[in-house]
Amino acid sequence: MGISISHGAKGPRSALTISNLGQQLAHVLTAAEWREIADLFDGSFADIASVPPREAGRIGDLLHKGARHRLMAADWGDLAAELGDAANRAARAGQNWEWT
């Protein structure tokens, strides 16, 4: 069973894919930046993560920063950018960004 992410992320993603993306992000973001988003990628949320709009916007920015990093592999960068876009859409709409 996959993890569905609201606001335009393309289809559900496996928990393994999300975890692997997190490992990639951990290597290209600063430690402080990684701590801001780690709980979405390390499997620590149970069934539903509901991210408030302001926090979603910050996460979107961090995902885009990671996606653009010179050490980020293109396929992982594409996924990070896709999730960053979804986070930013939620933030602009003033809605919670949902992971179920």
C-alpha cells in the first residue's frame, strides 16, 4: 500500500520510495533543514500527516532546494520537485498538505 500525497502529487508512492528520497535529501540539505522535514521521510508518522499551510510552504522550499542541489540525482530531484510543488500548492491554497 502506498502513501498518497495531496495537492497534485502523482499517484501513491511506496514507503520505501519516500524513505529513499529522504536519504537523498539528508545528504544535500543542512542538518537544521533536514530536521525540519525528517519526520515525513523517516517513517515516524503513523497513518496520516497533516501539514499546516505555512509549514507546507517551508517544506516545499526545502524540497526544491534539495532538488536543485548539484549532488542530487536527477530522478530523485524530479520526485523532490514534484512533492515540493504539491506542498507549495497546499500552502498557496491555505490548506493542510495531507499524507495518507
